[in-house]
Amino acid sequence: MRSWLKRYVCEIHLRLPRKQATDPLFYACASMIVASLVLGGVSRNGFISDTILALLAIPLLAWGIWRLFDIEISRQMRGALWFCLALVALPLLQLVPLPGWLWTLLPHREISAESFALMRQSVPWMPISVSPEATWLSALSLLPPLSLFVGIVLLGYRDRRWLSLVVIAVGVISAFLGVLQVAQGPSSSLRFFQFTNPFEAVGFFANRNHFAALVNVLVVLTAAWAVQTGTEAGSALKHRKFDTVPTIAALGCFVILVLLLVAQAMARSRAGIALTMVALLAAFSLAIADRRGATGESSTTSRLFFGAIALAVLLVVQLALYRILERFEVDPFEDERFTYVVNTLKAAMAYLPVGSGVGTFVPVYQLFEPPQDFHANAHLNRAHNEFVESWLETGILGLVLIGWFVAWFGRRALEIWRNVAHPADAIDRSLARSATVIIPLIGAHAFFDYPLRTSAMMAIVSFACALLITPPASALLRQPILTPQTRRARLGNVAAQPVPALAISPLPSAVTNSPQALPAPTRGERWGTDIQWPDEWRSLSDPDPANGHD
């Protein structure tokens, strides 16, 4: 019993991350993610929650920029930072004042010029944006996602794993909150917005579609962890052993997946339910792509997925089947969103090539809305298509930025799925692959709604984009990666043989040309100096001929 207890404590110590390895920047990024998911559920700019998020983002962004000067920026990271700079520069350029003779030559500025003539005033200097105040608010809304991206790309793999768990934790709270909202009815005090969907689950959001988009993201992230825990639990069962930690973690993933699928059904978002099918297919793809699946150990993960889906379907059939069918009774071609998109396209063509200004959709759309499409006591605040609305507001430059991002994302996604320059630990590969699925899922949802107009979903996209970028060399050296072979070697389950103590993903050429160039750590470095471990415990997992163990 005593020997088993010593071995169990040693195993827990090896699995848990060391305290001194945590980057202080991690806590700032985690706080920013929590604040964004809790406070950033509204799509209109100018609320007090946007001010709070902007104030929190300023120190994080300054800290991240300061850290960038202390590291050698890789080519991969440099391209992403240039894109971020271009993204910020676009609304700022639209706010630069232009002389009257120049801005009156821009397309569809006749109404503004005639208004000054009617008031018998000289034409003043004006920016490209037809509503500078709205453009300023939109520019400030970029602070939280940019600060998160800059902060997360500086973190190592271990901190990124913890951040993914933070996202899942807050998302599970939001999903559970959505289920309670439906249970309490339209008068529930848990609905935090006056204008919301009173009969559906919305969580921390004001719109069920945005909540559904977050649920799909959580399904993919949870699937990445389910692949890891399911494989470890399956490996233990294959060797007729019971490993407590991965087994409990796998059961936790199972419960979370069931809760997320039920919450998605309670949201009753047509696009969300359709994309959930894609998210589940991506979950199985993560399990298949995992290299350890070749040994048959991934069957546990597949059973976990099938079990979660079966249980969730059983609950949904009993609780919300008829409510879901009601949502699909309407002919999608009769949906007014198609009319909104057509009218927005007309406005976008009128304001080419510079656009009307970021955040100016509402006043511009009202100029092009036909009388027969106008509804009394109704206010259209978005085009229900992110790409068409961005084309209206940013013009040709916006399309160039979208094309730039799609090209960069496609290249990185192919590299990650082909295992080019992948990290050594399997969970890091799964998280990076899940990020390649999360971004298209949100992009597909953006064709039918406007999730990227919320600070919460912009934070998720920033987090996913940061997962696609290899951490800097300083973060890799600060947080070495322990492979499963190294863990088993330390626990004495493998015969004493030359096993590398650390497995670190390939570093930039400025640091080393080969991962083997890093010196193997000594016994003291492997065990750490934060805890005074007894020598007899060290001998259990660190064979040393000098003390008589082999």
C-alpha cells in the first residue's frame, strides 16, 4: 500500500505542470477570455460592457507588444502581426479627415454635400466614413481580440492547453445557464438582455445564433480533449490497468458533450444545428487523425462520442423535438435574410471602392431599404451576412484583407493536418487541428448571421488563430513538453534505456538547428527544486546505477 501510494503521488506530480513554468501573461489572457465570454455577448457597440473590455485590453496589449521586443519573431508570427496591423489601420484610415473638394468626389457622397449647401455652409473636411462615431466605436472593439491574440501567441503549449480549458469551463457555464433559461421560461431572471430570444437558450448572449456558434466551438474543443483522455484511458484498459486521472477526465468530456448538444437543441438555431453535424464529424476526424489510433486505442474515444450523441439525442427527443421541428417549418427561401443581403449588396456597389466606413451599416442600409421591405416598430442592425456587410463598410480593401486571411489560414491548416512542424505532445496537435475547424465553423455561421460582431466570438477567433502559430523559442524553453514515453520511463514502467527527458518541438534556426541540440536535463532539473522530494521517492521513477536501482 505504501509503495502504491508513493507511485501514485509521483505520477500526479509528473502530470501536473510546475508552478515556476507558468507565464504571468497567462493569467492576463485567461482573465481577458473570461471577461469577453461573459460581457461580450451583445452585437451593438457602445455598451458599458464594451468599455470594460477595452479598458482590460489596453494593459494586456501593451504588455504583449513590450514582450515582442524581447523575443526573436519568427516568419510565421511576423506575417500574422502584419495582418493585425493592417486590420487596425483600415478603420483608422477611414477616419482621416479629407478636404471638401476630395471627399465630395467619393461615391455616393452627394447627399452629404447637398445638406451643407442647403444650410448655406462651406463644405468642411470630412473622413471617408459617413459616421465617424460608429467607426471609432468599431475600431475600439478590436482592442480585446487583438490583445488576446498578441498575448496568446507569446505563450507556450502548456499555457495554451490551460486556456482551452478556461474556454470550455466558461462555455459550460453558459450552456448550463441556457438550459436553466429555457426551464424558467420567457420571464426568467437569468436573461441578461432586454432584447433577446425569450423562448430559447442564449446563455451570456443576447442572440440564440451567437450562443449556438459558441456551442459548436465548445464541441470541437471538448472533442480534442476527449481524444487525449480517451486514448490514455483506452491504453490503460488495453493493458488491463485502471488509470484514475484519464478515466475521470474522459467521463467529464462525455458529460460536457451531452450538455452541449442538449443546449444546442434548446437554442433552436437552424444554422447552429446544421453546423453541429459538421462539428461532430470534425470530432471523429480528430480521433482518426491521431497517430495513436493505429494501435486500436482510439476505439474508446469513438465509443465516447457515439455514447454522448446517443444520450443527447434521447434527451432532445423527449424535451425539445417538437420545438425544433417548428423552427424548420418555415421555408428558408422565404426568410427575409435573403432580402437583407440583396439590399446590402446594392449599397455596397454604390459605395465602391472605399466603402461607407466600419460600423456604418445602420444609417447606410436605411438609404437603400425599399418601402415594401420596411417593417414598423422594427430595427435592422445587421445584414445577417458578415462578408456582405464587411464589403459595404470596407470596400475593396476589406475584400483584400479577407483574401489575405483565407490564404494564410489555408496554408497553416494544411501544414497542421500534414504534421509539418507539429508540437511533440498529442494534445497540442489536437488543439491546433481543432482550431482549423473552429474558424471555418464560425465563418460558415457568418454567412447566415453576424457572430463576429460580438466581442465574445471575436475573442474565440483570436484564440483559435493563436493556436495555429508555433510559440516562440523562449516559451518552448520555459515550458518543456513531456511525451508519454518520458512519463512512463520516469514511473519505472519501461526498462532503463536512453530516453530523452524532454521533447521540444523544432525551434527557429536562430536558437537551434535540431531538437537534439538541447542538452538533457540533470536529475535535479527533471524533478524541480520547488519541492523537497525524498530520495527514496526519486529512485522509484529515476533509475540511477549509483544508488543500486536498475
